[in-house]
Amino acid sequence: MISTHGYVAAQPPLGAPDTGGQVVFVLELSRKLAQLGCRVDIWTRRFEGQPEMEAVDEHVNIVRVPCGGPDFISKEHLHTFIPEWVENAHRLMVKHGWSYYFINSHYWDAGLAGESLAAVLNVPHVHTPHSLGSWKQRQMEDAAPDERDKLEKQFNFAIRRKNEQRIFESCALVIATTPPQADLIAKDYGIGPEKIRMIPPGYDDNRFFPVSEPTRRTLRHEMGYSGPVVASIGRLARNKGFDLLVRAFAIVAGRMPEARLRLAVGMRSSDPGDADLLRELEELIATHGLGERTQVTTSLPDEQMADYYRAADVFVLSSRYEPFGMTAVEALACGTPTVVTTRGGLYRALDFGVHALYTDTEDIEEFGIAMLQALKYQRLRTRLHQQGSQRVRALFTWSGIAQQLVRAVEDRMAPSLAEDETATSGAAPGFGGEL
């Protein structure tokens, strides 16, 4: 695995810059691949005095390689230093005599690294983009059409799209995480369907599951909850749409005065222009007179996440754009009635009114009414509680995701892997053994 940006660690500081869903994705997928008999190394960038190596578990290790100096570098600007990272990584591989059957890179900065290393090592390169530059550019420019030059300067869309095109064309397999993303990889980048596989992110079904109503009431009491509670969680970034959620919740509060809003947000974002978002959010809450009904806290420790979902009456994914929406999957898994944005891919896997409710989060009235419906109607809430958790358990457990990845690579790479095994003495015995 290659995931170069952010704080990749066995116990990652979720909510730190560039450290969230993708880091969880890589760690959980690696653990499940190990349970299938693989050995997995997660290669990332070394900075801020981090150790060179760290064990995740018996068969999964993190290997950190320096580039670009000792300080944090955001994902929008890391690409400049990837050639240095690749050189240092290859030297370390040669030093230890390490070899791999395939490389799975994550996001376009790591895709550049994966492309180079796969060529040097003569192994297949599987790329998981997580999000697409073409899609993010359209979403952001549609939301702020007068700021195109500013957005280009901040996010390097032209450089990103050019490199994504090269990565998609050169790699052996592209893993889309949602059906819309698969469609856009084909449409925007001209990649043939034979090279694209749709494999969604997963969740840990040993942590996220429904509990009984008495247990839920106990959790609410411990958290000091009273009245209907709407909750959301995520990195404090403009694309997460917390300002849209506050505005929509004002509609809820006008009709249901006892309702409360709880936001657990990572206070640091690496996205340029996001530094003032907390102040803006607090001002928006005050403008709508929601100060006594809204609580904003920092990101939660990972061990508290499941109970945070369970204690809420409704969980909301409010993003302006969202490649997938892992927090919504976790909330659904916990049996919490959930409202998700239509400006992302997850809603296409869910039936409206059966598994979840979904809404255009830019339409504030529609957004507010969706939350009201989820809070107000008990029969609807019961159905969402039961069917939502069953749906995500059927589609999104990490064990199933790992099996899908192995199957996709085997299907795509079987001839080259067979040739490689014939030509290489002492190699590991394929996917059934160690990788």
C-alpha cells in the first residue's frame, strides 16, 4: 500500500490535516488482507520526527520514507516531492531485499509514487483515487463561479488532472469507490471499462452495530443528551457543508424547539482558505439564534465514535461534495436514522425511505425538511434503523471489501502473476499464501 500524505499511523490522529477516511481505509483494508494470508507494507511519508517503521499488527507494517524536509506538507503540494520520495523508498527496498506482488496506491500523489515504483520493480500497479480532480473542480467552481483562478491556485487542478490522466492510463487497474466515480473515470478520463472496478470502502462491523434501546438511553444520559439530537462529524473543511447543516437545522429548530445539534469537527484543515471556518461557523450559529441548541466540539477519540452515532436520533452527512461518506456508513451500521447528501456516491446504494433519507444539501429547505421527517415519524425511524444497518452490513464490511480487491487483482493480473511466479525463484505462493 502507498498512501503518502497525512498522518498514517497504527493509531492515527483522526481529524489532523489530511488524516481521515483515506487513512482508515488503508489501515482496515490492510488488516483484512492480512487475515486472508497476505503480508502488507503501508508506505507513507516520514515527517515531524516519526519513526521509520511501525507495526500495525503481526502481518501489517507501516514504512515511512522522508521527502521535502521535516514538516507537514499538504496533499495539494506533495506531488513536487514525490520523485525524492520514490528514490528514497526504492533504496530502502533494495537495502532490505523487499519485493511485492503488486502495489496499491491511494490518491493521486501516491499514484505518482506507485507508477514509478511499479515500473522499477516490474510489478502491477493498482490505483485507488478516492476522489477525482475533475469532479472536485466542477463541484467547487459551481459553488463559487467567481473564484476559479483562486481555486486553481489553491488546489492545483490542472496539475492534478494531468497527473491523474497519466496514472489512470499507465496503471493496470483503477479501483473506483462508488458507481458515479466509476462513470466519471470513464467519461472524464477516457478509461475503458475493462480497467475499472468498483469496490466501495468498508466499515468495521465488530465496532459499529446497533444496540438495544435501553443501552442507547444510557449512552444519551452519559453524554448529557435531552430531546431529539441531530449529529454530524468530520473534518472542519468547507466541502463538509457544516454551514449548510446549521442553516438547515434552523428550519428544524423553528418547528421542533426541543431539537439539539451536535457537531464533532476536526479543528485543523490543510485546505487553503479553511482557517477561519470555525469562527464563521460560530457566527452563523449565533446569527440563527442557535447558540443554546448547538454544541461544537473537537473530533472524538476513535473509541467513542460508535457510541456517538448510537446516541444521536439522526446522523447527517452534509457535504457539498463527498466521494463516499464513511461516517454515514458507520452511523447506518449503528442503526441511526441517517440523512445523506446527493452530492456524492453513497446515496445511490441506498433506497430512499427504506435505508436512509437523502437530500440536496445546497437546497436548505429540502435539507431541513429531510431532517424533520427523520426526527418526527416513528414508523419511518424504525424502518431506517432496521433496514439501514442491514443494508450496509450486506455491502460494506471490510472483509468483503478485501476479498473483492484480491479477486479483482487476480482476475486482471492472473497471466502476469503466473509468469512472474515462474520466473522468480523463492517467491511467495500467490494470494492463497503470503503476499
